[in-house]
Amino acid sequence: MARNLAIKTEGLTKKFGQTLAVNKLDLEIEAGQFYGLLGPNGAGKSTTIHMLTTMTAATSGEAWIAGQQVSADPVAIRRTVGLVFQDSALDRTMSIDENLQFAAAMYNLAPDVANKRIDELLSVFGLQDKRKRKLVSLSGGQRRAVDIARGVLHKPKVLFLDEPTIGLDLPNRRSIWRFVEQLRRDEGMTVFLTTHYLEEAAACDHVDFFQQGQLQRGGKPQQLMQQLAAYILEVNTPNPENVIAQLTPIFGSPIREDEDLSFKISADDVDFHQLQQTLGDSIASMQWRKPNLNDIYLWTFCSPEQGKIA
Amino acid sequence: MSWRPVKAVVGREMSKLFRQRARLISSMVRPMIWLLVIGSGVGSMLQGSQQDGYLTFLVPGILAMTLLFAALLSALTLVYDKEFGVMRMMMIAPIAHYWIVLSKLIAATLTAMVQALLLLILLLVMGLISVKIALALLLPAVLTAICCAAIGGLIAVWSKSIDNFAVIMNFFIFPVFFLSGALYPVNQLPEYLHYIVVINPFSYGVDLLKHAVPNVATDFSIMTDITVLIGFSVAAIFIACWQFSRESVHAPLFQRMSK
């Protein structure tokens, strides 16, 4: 391999019976990158992570982690990767310390090394005073933090985060991202992320949108947003049919949700004030803004061309 | 392969065993009920010297029963950990997956032995056995514990959920226990039941324990007992490890997550 690839897949495929969960996936992710795999529920994101971490075997195709073939030596792969599962992997009846000591022993870390590492990580997460606390007494965000600490105890080269902030409130989500950022900065690990909260993926170096086991669209978040459109125009109207008839010839078909229409506008010299006057009383409200990752998601998976208007 | 992960898995089970002292004590209630209620009840139907003889006859049986229940329940943690997610922590660890089964079965054997020792102490205090008999029972108890852990492992790796395990256990545990010679001599059973006793590996554990108690009739030779116990345990553990290493076993764990 010419480049320093943390993750590479060739035609990676997973079938569950007749269902194709992941279809001929080709990925190349360079070492040190922050990579985001985005897509709707059931798109095959978790299955992809499970194949890359030896939790499930690929039906066909091959994957490499840090140059090592995944199917050749699963134990070596598990030593190289860290995985934070979508659901907690911790024992709720044990304390933070017992959980992390147990996980460290599973990674064959000597007790003194493990202790130092646990101290280090708990202070990153601000949990150093809670080390002896039982897991049940922690908040959801704190438990997630312990789960992430568990995933990086052995300083993996590649860290997989499967929906790490799912079910957490905004402050907790923010702090989880601060921790991940710090871990990335301090230890230079490659991070492979799946998430539903698309705004969180804006920090990624590269994102791919994934649906029905296939990559749909990918690139740097900034570039993707620029490519999508210059502006997104959102209109709320009691007569959507009229507005669609009026604006589609100019901007193309919108994404429609009942009385809300969303147009993507490629030209960056549209006079929105003029447009507002033209539409006049036929609309209740309109606003225009720069596109974000949510728009890319919507236009990739719910666009009128796809015939699937949400 | 380093022993640290194995020690961690076994240590976790042991610390749970000693943490739940109430459960440990209550595990002594079942054999005591058998011994005192059934033993005295059935014994009262017997005549004269046979009465005391039946209590002595029951000692290997209830010791074997304690080992069976303890080992099976401990092997259940293979399913339990899957249900509650902790299994993920072991699955992602850099060890071959069959080591998870082996560690759990070591823990199951040790758990069974801890309960067996408690029971032996109780029996000593009650004056039902002598120190010499208690010591003679130890090695047969270890072999029986391994055999019971192997049975538990075999059931656990084929159970998709705890409910599933409970059903299979109810299906298994009573036939395995009742048709083992633990409660009555095998040679008095009708012929068709006799065959079941012979193919029941647990019978050989019960029989080996009987060999350690003087004046208790046995059904097989010591060599047969040891050969069957070791042979069955090795084969069962091997099959359990093989089945656990197959991905389909964990499909419920991961398909639930990939929703």
C-alpha cells in the first residue's frame, strides 16, 4: 500500500439471508483522519463497523486495518482497533473502576499500566472523583464517557464510534465531542464515526452518505455543502401546488413536507427580496440560508429525483 | 495467549459469587431440603438399618445435585452477559472467542466447588460424613463439576436468550438429575430408564462420588466413571467452543445493535 491507510475495503459485502446489508463497499481512509459514515437507520453502518472490527464476518470482499488483513488474524485486528458500541458494553452492577480494570485485563494490560491509563482517561472525562461509583449511579452522558474510555484503554490505532451520542442531551453530546477531539489530538488515532446528528459530522475530514448498503455521496463536508447549492430556500405556504408550479421552472423541484417546501438554489445572485414580493400573499414565510449537512442528507436520500419525498 | 484475560473473567464471576452472600447461603437450602425432607420422608418408609443407610446413600446424590445446579447457573452467565451487553466487552478483546467459553467454564467449575465445599462442611457439622469421607469426595467432586460445567456450556452456547436457557434447563436438569442414580440405585430402575441413566454423563459423576462413600452401592467401575467423565467433558467443551466461535451464535447480539 503506497499511502498510509488506516482502513481500506475492497468490495466488502454482507448478506443476512437474502437481505443485502452492505453492498460492495470500497473505502480508503488515511491514517489520522476523522471519518464520518452517515445514513438512515438500517443503512448498514453498524454492520460495516462490525465487519471492520471482526465482530461479524464479511460475506465477500476484504478489509484491511492499518495494513493488516481483517480476515487473516482477527485477534491482531482487535488489538489494533477500539470499538465503542452503539449500546453500552459495561456491567451496570460494577463500579467504573471495576469495569475499566476488567476491560484493561481483557486487553492484557498490566495492573499498574492499566491504573495509570484509567486515571488519565477519567481525568480527561472529568470522572476522576467517581472512580469507585457504581455505574447505575451515573448519568447517561457519564456512562457513555466510561464506554468511550473503555474503547481507548489500549490506545487503539483506529477508533470506531457507533452512534456515540445517541440518546444524549446537547451538553453531554458537546462534551463527548470535546473528549473525542482531545483523544484525537493527544494520541493521533484515526476515528471512524457513524452518527444521526449530522451537524456533529461537520467536524469530520471526510464524510460519506450511505444508504441500503451503498455509498451515495462523499467528500469534505465543506465542499459537499458548496457543491449542493449556493443557498437553500425554505418556503411555508398554504398553497404548495401554486408555489411549486411557480418556482420549479426557475429552481427545480423542491423537497416537500406538507406545507413546507425546500428549494436548492445554485445561482448565488438570486434577488430574494424581489422573489418575496413576487410570491406576495401566497406564502406564509420564507427564509434563505447556506446549506448544511442536513440538507445534503435530505437531498441525497429524500430528493424529488429519488421519488421519495419525506 | 496470556492468562490475564482468563483470570479477569474468572475473577469477575468469583467476586460476584462472594458478593451475593444471600444467594450462596440459599444455595445450601435446596440440598438440605432434599436431604432432610425427602431423605427422612423416603427413609421412614424403609425399615430399621436401611433408614440410616438411605441418608448416607443420598450424600453423594445431593452433593452431585449441588454441583449440577451451581455449574449450570454459572454457565448461564454466558447467556446473561450477552443479554446485558457485557459480552461485547469480551468479544472485542484481543483473545480468541473460545477463550471466553473456557474462562466461563473454569468459573463455573470453581463456583460449583465453592458450593460443594460449603455443603461438605455442613454435612461434617451435621455428623453425616467424616473428615476422611469429605476429603475422599473432593476429587470426584471436581470431575463432576467439570462435567456439569461442560453440560451448562453446551446448553448456553445454543441458547439465544435467557428465557431460552431457562426452558432448555428445565427440560434437561430434572431428567439429568432424576435419571442419574442420585436418589435411588440404578439397577432397580425399569430397563428403558436404565438406558437413559447409562447415556446420562452426570450418572457417572454421581457414581464416582458414591465410590468415595463406604457402604454405598455403585453401578459402574471407578475407571468407567473417570473415563466417561473426562471423555464427555473434553468433547462437550470442544463442541461448545466450536459453536461459540461461529458467528451465528452472536447474530442476536449484533443484529439487535445494527438496528
